Amino acid sequence: MAEDPQERIAALRAEINRHNIAYHTNDAPEIPDIEFDLLVRELRELEERHPELVDAESPTQGVGSATSATFAPVTHAVPMMSLDNAMDVDELQAWGERVSRGLDGEPARFICELKIDGLAMSLRYERGALVTAATRGDGRTGEDVTANVRTISDIPHQIEGAPPVFEVRGEVYMPVSAFDAYNQAATEAGERTLVNPRNAAAGSLRQKDSAVTARRSLAFWAYDVGEVSGDAGTDIAAADHMAMLTTIEQLGLPVNPAIRTVDTIDDVFEFCQHWADHRHDLDYDIDGVVVKVDSADQRRRLGFTSRAPRWAIAFKFPPEERTTRLVDIQVSVGRTGRATPFAVLEPVFVGGSTVSMATLHNQDQVRLKDVRPGDVVVVRKAGDVIPEVVGPVLSERPADSKPWDFPSLCPCSLLSTLVRVDGEADTRCVEAACPFQRDQRIIYWATRGAMDIEGLGERTVAQLTAAGLVSDVADLYRLDVDMVEALEGFARISAEKLISAIDASRSQPAWRVLTGFGIKHLGPSASQSLAVAFGNVRAVLSATDVERDKVDGVGSVISASIAAWFDMESNRELVDRLEANGVRLDVVDPALIPDETIAATLDGHVVVITGNVPGYTRDGAKAAVVARGGTSPGSVSKSTTVLVVGEGAGASKLTKAEQLGVPQIDADAFETLLETGEIPPS
Ligand code: IVH
């Protein structure tokens, strides 16, 4: 594709300008950042190869985009610069070498900070009072969003001990927990959800009514200063970076704690890798790491290019959003009959793996997002979360595309009707004999969180049911090696392995059997509490609601759901047949019983754990509580004694604990809790 460079440059400039306006002015980016960065890179490379075509108006020459007409313009006393990017370790090394050359080989100390994915903001304090808050805009002129920024509780309106003129710069962001809460409420109300926290923060700051901004729970991290005047100011502006951050923090502005000082690029890269792996442990989005030379003197010597400092670089994480073609929309049916629409995609590498399918959640989400077969769509895969379609790139929609309609029939061979009950978000297949539901129930029984039968995955289950060998989980226990070996793809040895894994599952603890039934609302945690309280599966199933309700972590919803399940003849028969086929219903999990050899420091304590506690697996941390006489249900309630908040803690548990006044401790205090049974002050 030998396009004329002049034409390609013009096309790239037009496209980049359009995306700049969409992103900076309208807060409605159409494409993920990475794809934008790639366009800018291509343009910059072409301009480098063809210097005769460079133009002062080219988007490569400026920062971001101009402002919109809604907010008054603010001229920045000191321009707000952008940063150059490093996409991989080689580019990071190359930057390190440029720095070293710029300093004639003198060693530099680097400060590594998180690159917060929010909106750059300049806060101007005069004689200690917040007078202006302005966005970056094009770097020289931003927008006056003071009224809205005043609603951000992290940002003081008044600070003591500051120089007469003191500009602090940093990032306004929306915490992920606030973003999730907003989207959950929007989904329940049938309203359009926000695309991502950055967008949400940008949109919130552009509200004409500050009361709306106030409700969006925005927050702020400071990382730089702008204009600083007066005696005290000279010190701050001339200080090394770390010293400057310390001063900013002492003046009462929030500075992100995840900062590290290092001496080599190898250590910089280690910091980058650590946070690339742990980015989802934080309650805010980060899209990379910003590396800055610490010494003020070295910074002066390195100076700036036309758009960015030479003394800093942004190391960008691999993208979690990419665009690709949506080939088709299909529907899958889960074990409860829920029909979930999903996108069949042209494979795309995103969030660390190749994705060819992504969820579309439910009928309303497809309609609200208006994604259609044939669209180019933005796909997001963040951490362990299932890949999802964020939305279509409307400018690339084929002219003949049509909205997608939810099918009225189940895709299974029975072609039963799909039903959507009024007021519910989900569409369901209500045919009890639906083969999809049957297969999914068997797959769920075998999963790690339930009976943990290795080798019994989706494909094997489909083969077993298609061959008529298995029609429910009790049938698994009537299989033998010959039957399995007769299936396609099975050798004697793999058939033996599967049979022995199934056989071993006969003596799994009672809570795993309970979980494996897939009773609505009944997860592993409540199953464990019930198994401990009642001792065996039958006793749990035949207890009264009142008896079950007394168990910690089991409410009336779970209890009623168990009753409804056991009320069905077919389920009672299933339990009988499991037992007849040798599945034990009374095995006690040793990890759930107090250990006589350990002091019962937590007798009577109800310790809920959220997130990871270093040094423990999820089950291990619970077992440590139980061994000491405590219980550890999966949810916070009135009776919770303490909430242990580990890395990547769930926002809902924190909120609940705050509402109920349940004390919280961090993971470091967990050991003390185990040893003494006392709740250390947090
Ligand atoms: S320093 C002159 N530090 O990233 C250097 N920027 O891609 C000014 N950002 O415009 C920026 N976290 O909006 C700096 N710890 C951090 C940052 C950070 C996020 C943003 C900022 C900047 C953009 C550049």
C-alpha cells in the first residue's frame, strides 16, 4: 500500500485532530488511547522522514486540543506540558541513554510515580486560597472549572503556609468504586452506563451544575507545581522532585503513596512491571508509570522539547482496550437458563491475550450501546475480568448496518422460547430439559470452586452428554474407563485419569457438594458456613428457614432459595442418586474446624476478609481464622467483628462495613489479630 506520503500525512492529521476534539473537548473518545498513540507515532515518523512536509499546525506540534466554549479560558502562567511515551523496555532504556548523554554521563536518580488515568488539573492558590482550577486544554490555555473542582473533597479550599502564589498540578480521577457504583445504578435504572473512569471524571468536571459534579465522588493526586512565587516559593520550585512532593503533601494536598526512588533503568522497569501486574489492586485506573529525574539541577540541564520535558517519560502499560471487527452477535445459555448475548470478534490482542469473544451482558446493554454485526467496536479486557464490548466506533459503521434483535428462541436443539420477565434485565430459557443448561450445570459441578474434578471441562461434558452417557451430575458416578475411552480423543490413560478424578470427588467436603448444586445465591462462602453449622448436606437442605437464617453470612434470600430448590422432586431425587452412587454428603472440611493445638484467640469472632492477605491464599486466610475458633463468612453483616482489608479489596464490603460501623484493619494487622484476638487500631 504505497500511499503518497503527503496524502497520508494529511489524512493522519485530519483523523488525529478529529480524535483530539472527541477526547479533549467532547470527553467522548471513539478509539482507545493506544490506537490514538499509534496514529500520532505514524504521523511523527512520516514527518521525520519528510521534513519538508512539517507544519506548525500539525497535531504533532501541540498538546491535546483547544478548549470548548462552555467554560471560560484560563491562560496557564507556566505551560502544562505533555510527556513522551515509552511503549516497552527498549524505549525506556533508550530514554535512559538520552538522559545519560544529556548529562554527559553523570548518573541520575529517578523517581517512579504511577501514571494516573484521569484529567490533568492546575490548582492556583493565592495567599492560601484556591482561586482557579483549570484543565490542561492545549497546554497554554485551559478551561476554568473552579466551581466544579471545589466540590472535590480531597482538594482544600484554603491552605496554610503556602507561598503567595502557588500552583499545584495533578490528576483529577474517579475512583473505580465510585465508577462501578454509578454504573450499577445506571444499569438498574436502564440508563446508559459510563464508558470508563477517565471519561466519567472528564464528563463530571464539565457539568454546568456543580451539584452534579459533587455527587460523582471525584478525587485528586498532586504530582507537580506550576507558577510559585515569593520567598518560600523559590524553594519549592527549585527543589528536587521528591522534596517538592514532600512539601506539597505537608501543605495538605494528597500525594500518591506508591512512589519509588531508584538509581537504574532496570529498577525503573521492575517498578513498571510490578504495577502492570498489580494495576487492578488499586481503586483508581493507572495507564502506566511516569519516570522523572529527581535532581532540579539535572532537570534544568536536560530541558524541554517543544512539547515535553526531556527529564521525564511515561512508560505505558500494554493496552486494555483495542478496536476490532464484530463479526456476529450470538446468545449463550447458562446453567440457570440465563441467555447472555456475546460478540464474536475478529481476534485481537488485548489485556495480555488474544480475544475472539466478548460479553455484551444483556439485551438492554446491546440496545443502549447499539452495537451491530459488522461494526468496528472497542473491546476491553482488564485483569481477570471477562472481555467486554465497550461500544461501536460510529464513524466506521457500514452504511447498510441494522440494529440487532434479541432472538426469541433458545439456540439449543429444543428451540424453546426465550422469556424476559417484566422488570428483569435477563432473558431466560425456561425449558427444564434445555441441553445447554444441563451441560452448564455439569460443568459447574466440576469447577475448582465446587467439586474440583480435574479434566472435566466444557468439551468433555459436551461429549458425555451427546453420547447419552450422562444427563445429570449423578450419572458421572456411573461412568467407567471403557465408556470414556470410547469417546473421541480419549486414550486409555486419559480415560483412567478422568475416572479417578471423578472417583476422588466422591469424598469432597459437604460444602463443595452444596456449592456444586448451583443453587441461586448460594456460593462457596455461605455453603461453608452452613456445612459447619449443620454437619452434612441433608441437614442443610431439610432445615427450616429459621434454622438456616441463624447462620452467619446466610440471609433469608439464600435460605429461601435453598428451600425452593429442595422442594423440587427432581432435585430431591438427584441427592438420593448421588448418595446411592457413593457421593459422601457428610465429609467435614478440616480447614473449617478449630485447631485444638492453636489458642482459640478468635472464639466468637466473625472475621470477614476482602482482597488478598499477603502470605495467605483466600481459603488459607479463612482457615487461619477458623482454626482459632472464629468464623469467616463471605459478607459483612451486623454481627461482623472486623473487616480485614487486603490488596484489591472489594468496594461493596468496605461500604457496607462503613455503613454498619464495623471496624476495619489492613492486611498487616491480620497477624496481630490472629495472635491476640484484639483488633488493633487502624
Ligand atoms: S507529570 C511536565 N506525573 O499524564 C510533566 N503526569 O501523558 C507533567 N499524568 O499530562 C506531567 N500521572 O495528565 C505527571 N504522576 C504523574 C502523572 C501524570 C498522570 C498525566 C498528566 C500528563 C499526562 C501525560
